[in-house]
Amino acid sequence: MLSLPPSVRLFMATQPVDGRKGADSLMVLVREVFRSDPLSGHLFIFFSKRCDRVRVVYWDRNGFAMWTKHLQKGRFRPSFSPGQKLGSVAIEAAELALIVEGIELAGARRRPRWQPQAATLSTSPR
């Protein structure tokens, strides 16, 4: 299980990308396609077209860091969007850990979780 501070978010590409791209090329996609700040410290996840390679790229105080896993056998099973347009979707660290371990999330369903309600401000006079 990945242990990340709550301020760090994970963004996964909604379509596979060229597996030969390096950190600099992937961060250009983050800036221009995802419309996100590559220097934010968030993690950006990319799967290759054959889904045998995953790359996680992030800014680490003084440079880009890239973590890569290349499967010798089998394929990752990320949930890509049905369209052909590249974008990003926010995922949780647990989801990334399951995908990287080879678990397919397509049939999984999320149980309802508690979320704080937005505070409603009363505009009535006291």
C-alpha cells in the first residue's frame, strides 16, 4: 500500500501513452493536456499502449522523479475511458496499488463512504 500525505493527489491518464516517453515529455502532457502544474508534487500515472509498463512521474523538490514498472509477463488492467481523447482522472493510492499488483478494477464497486457536508451559511438576520 502506498503511504502518501493527504495533500498529494494521484492523476491517471485516461488513455495509454507512448511507453518510450521520458519524464520531461510526460510532464509536457501534464501541463498542456491535463492542464495541471507539473511542479505541484502530485503524482501523474501513465500506462504504455501495450499496458506492460507503468510510469509514475512527480516533482521532488529539485527535479522530476520517475518510477517505472515493466512487466515481463502479463498486462496491467487500468480503467481507460472509452473515448480517444487523452485526459486525466483522479484516483486513490489504494487503486494504484491494486492496479500495479495486477488486480483488475473493472468489476469492483466502491461502497459508500462518509464525507463531510458542505457548511451552509445562514443569511437570515439574528
